[in-house]
Amino acid sequence: MQVTVVEAKRDFSKLIRLLETGKEESITVSRSGKPIVKITLTEEVPVSKRIGIAKGKFKAPADFDANNDEVYKMLTGESL
């Protein structure tokens, strides 16, 4: 399905409903006959698949916490 920017503004809720109900897989918004944006449903990622996603991909240096006092003072103006 393709709509103009004006139609998309006017009928945004209706377009979202078409996607949610599965009547449309995607909606293309065009300006002057040229497609500029495609609207699709987003896939919700379960929290369990987000937590720990970077595990093992980053290693903190041994002195990672070495400057905590200095950083705290810069951010708050106070010492720990």
C-alpha cells in the first residue's frame, strides 16, 4: 500500500490499525510520487533476549574503577 504524506498525516491511526490487524504488511509513504518512508510493525524483543546480549563481547580493563572518585567529583562537585 502506498499513501502520500498528507494521507499519512490524516489517516495515521487507520494505517497503524491496518498493520496491526495484518491487512497490510507495510505501508509506503511518498512525496511527489517518490517513496520516502516505509512503515512496518516492529518486532518486540523479549527482555530475556536483551539482558546479557553482550556477555563475553566486552572485557573491562582491570583498572576500570580506578577513577571513580574523580568522575564522581566532576559530576557532583563532591568527594566520595
